[in-house]
Amino acid sequence: MSSHPLARAVEGVQERTVSGALITGGCVLLILSLLTGELSSYFYPNSIHHLGVDDGDASIGSRPFHVPDRLPIELSATFAHVKCDDLELSIEAARGLRDAVDRINFREPHAKELYGWSDASTSEGCTLDGKLRVGKVSAHFSVGLTAAAAPAKPNVIMVQSFLRQATNAGPSKNMTHKVHVFRFGSRSSVTKNAPLDGLVSPDLDGQARYALKVIPTVLDDGWFPQVANQYSLAESYVSAKQLQTDSTAVPGIVFFYDFFPVMVQVKKERTSILEFLVSLCAVVGGCVALASLLDGAVFSTTKVLAGKAD
């Protein structure tokens, strides 16, 4: 039995050696790293994405749920150089925006809302806090100057295919702004860093146009599904001079949005407790067995080399 490899491995374990200590230490580090990975994969499940049609009703497994037809929009934006008396919210009456306003508040901005992007005083600017409830159809709304505060539009006369301004448009206002919050629906893990949150416009005297593509998203954590709404952003800016040719456009912000007819389902999947325990046992047992074989092989090789040297 003494010549059997397992017997030599046991003999090597029973005798303290430097190589055995190194192998044992490496085995302990390997076990700890693998156990950390197993614990992380168990407590932080993987996210699996599925695409489906957004027809208002959906299900995950055997659990049906209803996706609301109207969504809340939370909005907060600050204009650094426009007073609240000169601003208004304009809403398209059609396209699912009837009775859309839940709450609108124009107020002086706090100092922290201007910090880092504007040197204007709080008395010069205005912050809009609002909440709308809109239908799931493409539409737009705007925050801009009132008719009294907007620069006068020039009279445009056509003379031999050339445009000529008959009056002066008047002074323009600085419409530089920062969007603090803009989200569809409630805050969730996929909407906490929305594209418009924290966006600061360049120096602007005209109109900022933000085109948003909204994708309904359902989050399933294994307990209760949550409906969120991600969106992409395309931004463009129009100067006050370019706005003079449009009799209806005023300086400010226009939010265009549209909904994709698909729904993204994000499902959190984790291993069962039995699979987790089996994995832990496999990690510990496999590492101990590997360390024992490696230590036995090193011990036997050392003995053979020592015998030849003698």
C-alpha cells in the first residue's frame, strides 16, 4: 500500500513541508475567490432581455399584468436668465394630451440648481416643476416665452423670390437652461440615469428641440413586475434668427416624443438554493482534492530526487 499514489499523498500531508504550506495557502485563496463568485452570482442574478409586442397586456410566466395606457411625465428644468412671468407651458390639445396637466409650478430657482453651470442670480431665473399624464401616442409639448415676452416677429415680404424683413425683430432672450429631471413613469433601476437628466443646453437665444423615443420596459425581479420606460434622445437647437420665419415658434424648449410598439421584458434569474449549495460543495471538495493530489505529487517527486542525490 505504501507505493500507491493515494498512500503517498496521505503520507505527504502528514509531514509538514514548505511546498505543502504553499499549496494549502493557494488552495485557501482559490476557495475564497470561487466562493465569492458563487455568492455574487446567487445574490446578484443575471438579467435576461426579451422583446414582445406592447398591446397593453403582458405576462411573465403565469403572472399577467396590465401596462397603463396613460403615463406620467415628471419634469424639472431651470432657465437661468428668464423670469417666471415670461414663461408658459404649451400643450398640444390633441394626440392624447387632453387634461394632461397634473401639477405645474413656476418658481425662483434655488442656488444649488444654478451651481456649476450658470453665474446668474436666483432672482434672474425660473425653475419649472411639473407632472403631466399623457397617452401612448406621438405628441409634443413646449416650455417657452409668453406672447408678451417673445421677440416680435418681423413682417416678411416676398419680392422676386427674395425675403426681405420689413421690421426689426427686437431683442432676443437668453434661453440657456438645464433639465434636472425628465422621465416617463416612476423612477426605477433602468431610468435613474435618463438621457435628459442633468443636460445643460449651450448658450441659446432660440429653441431647443428634444426628440425622445420611448420603449416600455417591464422589470421582473421574481416577485412583482414593475413597468418602466426607457428613452433615447436626439437634440437640436434653432437660433432666434431661424425662428423668425415661423410665426408659431417661440424661444424655449420643445419635447417631441414617440412610443415604440414593442416592449422589453427584463427578467432577473438566479440559481435555486439547492444548486447554490451543490456548487459550494463542489468548489470546496474539488479544491481540497486538487490540493491533496498536487501536494502528494510534489512530495513524492521531492522524495525521489532526494533518494537519487543520496
